[in-house]
Amino acid sequence: MKNMVYIQSGGPTSVINSSLYGAIKEAKKHPDKIGHIYGSQHGVEGLIDDHLIDLSLEDDEQIELLLQTPGSILGTTRRKLPSDIHSVEYMKIIETIKKHNIGYVFINGGNDSMDTCNKLSKLVKELGIEDVVVIGVPKTIDNDLACTDHSLGFPSAAKFVMNSVNAFSVDAACFKKGKVHVVEIMGRTAGWLTASVDLLPEETRPHLIYIPEMKFDLEQFLVDVKRVYQEKGFALVAISEGLQFERDMSNVRVDGFGHVQLGGAALELTRIIESRLDLPTRAIEFSIVQRAFPAMVSLVDRNEAIETGKRAVQAALKGITGKMIIFNRVSNNPYKINYELAPLDKVANAVSHVTPEMIVDNTRMSDKFRDYLRPLVEGEVKLVYKNGIAPVAKLKRLKVE
């Protein structure tokens, strides 16, 4: 009998703990094959530092609350492991795996996390440790994971963005002469999340939409903003945080994977608008709340997150390794997907972009995009409240010695 360890990595989502919930529930159905269910504290660092907690000893009530707990309950990291899989960090990981008799390793994350998952899978294979399997569980609100129809966390983040902009648009239109509102939405190199506002009805949909997949012309942007403002008396613009235009990026922070810390694009554009067009502006940045708002979770997203956690355990018990769970869409109406597996080396560091046929122009997306997104944001979740507050899981975090 082997133990399992579950790792959460990268940026959290509002359903990342739902995948963990599904994995725990499935693992408990196989006491003859899986002993302890461990959680690695702060991503892969928990394996490096031998800092694991025993999730098998957590109260059932707290496990249920994982379904409405945003963020990474186990802690996360953006630590990039060396390209040399024989470095000291990897050897420490192997020591921890052997020390705690771990046979099943699950890494829940996005592009960079799948890179870590792929490296660990290759190392285990190279060392001939045949009784250890490594499985990837997809997650990223950016929806830019390769090989899969969509990524867990994206539908719920899109639902938050859509409803927030829907409400904000009504407020922005209240004044006879309003402002140019620039809403900055997460998305480093892919504009899936920003494009989600296209599902809004015409009266609340942003007048202009800019995603990284579009070529951005600052001069034309100013022309379009001025035109909209003159016609409407205000303007609502949605942009991705990764929008490329000339601005000072010399003082930004860079993470372990070489990604610059984004943010501030909306603020910079409003400064340019005020300077060049002499129009009143407001910059709105949703920041991390868009990825961690449990009250706006898509029911489809939660259910698929739970099922993915279960499927990951089932695959591991069959001895499958070096793969990530993916979704293959069979139909839009009725919405149906098949759960399949893709090799980690096909997923790691690859990026899925909004395709050209999904884009009409800087005011609209196409029917193909709308047909793609609509079923993903369907259904609402019902949260448990206490004194007006939705409680989140509080784990005992009993350290594994």
C-alpha cells in the first residue's frame, strides 16, 4: 500500500480546492491501495522541505467546506525548479517521496506547474522508481493550457468578470457626461478572460475590447475612445493586463519563471487619455478578487473540478503516469465533454490562445467564441453562510513526521 500527496501550485482559483475535494473523496474509496492522503505545503516546496500535512486526519466538515473555499488551502508557490533534474532540489523531493512511502503524486496547476509535473515524472522514470506515478490536474483562470478544451477556474473567473462589468456598466452610464472607464482584467498572453465580457447584452457590454491576440495601435485606440465618448457621453473599455504598448516596465518584479508582475495597464492608458484627449477617466483593476470569489462560481466549473480530482486518482490507481487530465468537448448544446489524458510534455510551457476565428474586431467576438463560453458559465452554487459570512475550511494541518 502506498500513500498519495497532493500539490497545489501557481495562481489560485475559486475551484482549485474543489479538485482537491474530489481527489480526497475518491482516494478514501480505496483504503486497500491508498494509505495516507498527504498535502504538500506551499506547492512543490513542501516536498523539497519535507513539509507535508495529513489530510486523512482532517474533520469531514472542513473537507466539505473546501467546496466554497477559494485560494489554495494547501498553500502555493511560483518556484521554478532547475532544468537539470539531477539538482539537489530534485534529490530532496525523491528523499521525501521515499521517506513517506508515496506512490501517487498529483500536481494541480497551470502551464508552469505542468512543467514541474513533467520534470518530476521524467526523473522518477529515469531513476527506475516504477511504483511512483505522477498526474497533472489542470487549473488556470487564464484558460491558456494546451491540449484541453478549457481550464478549471476559468469559467468561474469569467462569470465574475461578466457580472461585475455588467453591474459596473450601469453605474458608468448614470451621468449625462461621464468618464472613460478602463477595466483591466487578468490575462498575461491570452485574452480569454477579457473576451468573456462579449457575452453581455449590448446595453452593458464594453464599447471596446482589447486582448493580447489583437494588434494594439495606441493612436487608433485614442481615435476609437474619442469617437465612443462623443457618441455615448461615456466610454467603457475592457483590456487584458498583458496588453502590449509602450510604457515603463523597468521597475516591475519578475517571478521564478521569468514572468513580469503585470498590472497598471489600465492606469497608464487612462493617463494617456487624459493627457491626449483631455477626457475624465477612471481605471478599474479587478486584481485577485476575480480569481477567488466563491459566490460567483460556475456550477459547471465546480462539478468538473470535483470530477477531475476523482479522475486523477482513478488514473493513478491504474498505473498511468506522466499525463494530465484534459477535457475534450463533444457538443455545445447539450454541453458535453469527455475526460481524457494528454502527455505532460505536450502541455508543459505551451499556450492556448483565443483563435482568429473567435475575434471579429475590437468591439465584438464571434459566434464561435460565444458558443464556446456560454455552457461553461452555466449554473450557480449555493454557499453555506454563518452570520452573513460564507465560512472557509480551517485545517488542523497536522505535520507528517
